[in-house]
Amino acid sequence: MPRSYVGCDHCSAGAWLGPRNGEIDAWCEACQHPAVVPADAPAPRCARCGEPLTVESPRFEEIYGEIQNLVAVLEAWLGVPRRLRPLVPERPRFLTDLDPPASAPADPAAARDAFERLAAGAFREAREKLERLPLDEGRVAFALGVARQRLGDLPGAERAFDRAVELDPGHRPAHLDRGALRARRGDFGGARDDFANAGDAWEARWNRSALILLEAVSTAPGLPPPDRITAARAEAGEPSSFWSDHTVGRLLFSLVVERAQSRLDGAAECADARVARAAELEVEFDTFCDRAMVLLGYTALGMAVEAAATAQPLALAVLAKLRSEPFVRGEAGRSLDEALQRAVREVAAGEAGRALDQVFPFVERSDLRHYRIPCLRCGRGTLGLERVEDDPAPEAARVSRS
């Protein structure tokens, strides 16, 4: 664990965080006093105020991001999802393998040059050189497909992958990449054949799962039959709660919302929009990103009742997380905590606009925006992470005991 130093930009207040000589230098973000605790101390707390001690990087650096999350949720509740949209990860529907083939000593000089340029990211130059080579080997055709796809020439990439599969029927990356291109243009049968020959790596299994969902949502109204959802889950395997990972529930909800958006007539709700409620039940996790995705979907469809039902508990959860932070519970964070308390009451009453009035000023507060907090010692400066060192000098290390 590296050591880090939190210091004031106006006075000498500060503290080291991290291990030293069998102990850990810690710091209380609530009362802003340093401490030293045993290296094996579980969840150490401040002897002065009882709040959790920080032993690694400062926790208060996350506060500004959480305030932004809160503002984004409240604005989406009010029908303005501009800030929420970037917080919802864009997961590619189908996964590809665009790693270029490695050059080999036996390759002709022109082929080696093309492969090396492709590996270096010089896609245009690589494509030009590959197009001058005879497409008599699967590796060359696949490399050309990669170069073309990197440059946005999807039809040309598919033709190159056709040639790669023709020359080498067992070329799994070519099947995977061609299948993804086929699926995107609605050739579900061709994509299914390709994914069946793409092996059992995660990318191939996910693509088979995604294809089941895409075909079901694209070709029939309503929610896909339970057996199709079960089949998709079986292909995808155990879902992951990590924010950027693919899951069946996340993709299914997104597909249903996308279909509903394409069929909405003005502001009138269609049957597809109502299917989104059923699709929400298939989302496997309750993380901030998952709930934000659902809120964004309902907002896009003009489903105000469902958006409010999603936004209210999500906002309360973010508020609770913010109010649990040691800095917010301390003297320096009093003004923020008072505003958060008022926001909690407004959110509980369903008053998103009034809650937003309470918290929005903190989005514009300079210290928080720069990941710093007020210094209690001098009352004029701000505290923030000043430096990180793997082996700080003994003189600096003694600051934590002052």
C-alpha cells in the first residue's frame, strides 16, 4: 500500500496515511486529527470523535461524485436526464475480437509490415498494405477485416471475414467478428451459425446469449417467452454486478426500451412501454448504475410515474450514503449535512425540485469540485491529497504524529 499525504493549502495542517514501521498512520476526516493504529486493527475509529479513520486514500474525494449522482437522479426525476445519461454505461451489444494476428518470421516482408502497422494502430496504412496482398491465407484476410472494421467499413470488414472463414473454417475470431456484424444488420440465422463456431470463450457465449434476446425482442411483441430468457441466461453464465459488465437483464431492459422508443406515437404510451415494467424485473442487480439505467429508460419513454418510483428510493440511497461520510458528519461538513437533511425531507415528500434546490449549490462549490474540504485548523484553507509516495522520507512521516 503506498503512503499518501493530505495537506492544507494555507496552513501546516496535514497527515500521512498508510503503513509505516509495523503501524498505520491514519486520519479522521470528521475532526481532522491524525492517529496511529496497529497494522492489523479492523475498522479503526477515531479516539476523539468515534468516526471511522481513513487509512488509505481520502474518502472525501468521492463526495463530489456522489453529489453529482444525486443531482443527476433528481433532474431525471423532473424529466431532464442530461446529467444522468453519461452515468449509465454503454455496453456493446455484441463482443468482438479485433486483436491483430502476430507477424511470423516466415511471413513475406510485405505481410510482416502490414501486421506490424495494424498492431501499432496505423489502421489506414495497414488496410492499404493488406489490400495489396493476395488473400490466400486466413490470417491475412482476418487482418484486413480488422483494419476495415477499425476504420468503420463494416461491409468491407464482413467481406474480409467471409474470405478468412472460407480459407480457414476453424478461425474462431473471424466467426465471432462476422457473426457480430451479421447480428447488427439483422441476419440472425447467419449470426447464429457464426457464433456456434466461435468457441466457448466468454465473448462467444455472451454473443449467443445476446442474439437470443435481440432476435426475440425484434421479431415478436411483448417480453420474450420465459424459455428464451432462461436460454440466454444459460449461455451467459453467472451474472456480474460490476457496473460495466454485461448481463441478460441489463440487455433485455435496454432492448425493450429501445423498441418502445421506436414505436411511441408522440407523447402517448404504447403497449411496448408497459412491457418495460416487466423487463425491469429481470434486471439482476440493484446497483446505482442499474437503477440509473432503469430511471433513464422510464424517462426516455415519458413514464413519469415509473420514473418517480425509481428515482425516489435511488435519491434516498445516495443521500444516506453521503450523510454516512465522516467529513459530512464532522464540523467542516455541517453546512452540507444540513442541506442533505433538508433534501431527505423533500425527497421523502416527493418534492424533487425542492430537494434539487438544496443540493445543487454544492455542485458549484469550488473546494468540493476540486476534491478538497475546508480546513478546521485555519478556517481559511482547504485540505486535499498533496502527494503519494511508496517510501516517504522520515521527516515527512513524522508529520502524522504532530
